[in-house]
Amino acid sequence: MLKHIKDYSVEEVGLWVTAQGLDPSKFMSEGVDGDLLLSLSIDDLKNDLGLSSLQAKKVMKNIEFSKNLAEGSGGGEDDEKVKELEAKVESLEGDVKAKDNEIADLKKKMEEMNMAKQKAVAPTPTPAPKPAPAPAPPQRRGPGVVRGAARGAAGGAMKGAIAGAILPGMDAADGAKAGAAVGATTGGLRGIRGRRRFG
């Protein structure tokens, strides 16, 4: 609450006069305190304190304003408005507090939902893939029967053709036929033996 102007000391009156844009030296040298200031008239301010008529009116108006300010008397209508505004402020503060609580609850629910979502979505660690089995070493196989016979026939035909060309009374074609027959038989027998050995 503001200090009432009648309780001002001489120094406080000097500060108050300075705030009005006036020289406080005459007020202070005359020992004007708050109580004396309230009793001064416009003539006293002009004649005894050396103020102009305009300055005296300004001081009187500001004395009245300071009194009303300290007493809080802005008029009954203003008091009602102040009470109305205070009630509105109190109501709004209650609304704000309710909204703050609602926001805090919503934030908490959001955090809980995010936590649950993260737990549900968290990927399960996948085991490292097993290395592919090493390929089996190639099995060494002997020549098959057909393959052996084919090789033998080819080799025999070549040898038979050479022998038929060299030997008297025999031509190369007959030698090739005979060599192919002998070579196929020999190659087929080798293929059968190879199967038994590797199988």
C-alpha cells in the first residue's frame, strides 16, 4: 500500500516536488512536510513558495491525485470494475491451471503410448545366417561303360585304320572297323571295372 502524502517527511516532499518538475529548494528550506503540504492553498504556493499560478494549480491537482492514490478512492464504480476484473483473472487462472493439468495428462499418455509402441516394434535379434555348407569334394569317377566304349572305339578305329593302311592285303576302312570293334569292347570293360572300383 502507498504511503499517504500527509505522512511524507520534508525530504519525501522534496522528492515529490522534484517529480512534478519543480525546484524543491524553497519547500525544503521552509520545512514543508506532508501534513503542511496538504494545508497549503494556491495563494500560499504562489506567495510563500514563489510558484507561478500555473505551477500552483499543477501542485494542487497532484496533491489531490496523490491523496486519492494512497487512499485507493477511485470511486465506487472503479472499485466494482476492479473486483470484476479480479474475479475474471481468478477464473482465467483456474482455467489455465485446468488446461495445464490436462496437457500434462495428455503428454504422459503420449509418452506411455510411445514406450509401448517402441516395445512392440523393437526388432527381435535375428541369428546370424549359418554359413553355407562347403561343397562336397568332387568324387573321382572312373569312365562309365558307354563313355569307355566310345573312347575305346574311337581309339581302336584310329589304330585299326593305321594298321590297315600299313599291312598288306588290308585297306584302311576295314582296319578302322576292326579297330573300332576291338576298342569299344576294351573301353566298355574298363568302364565296368572303374565302376566297381569307385562305386
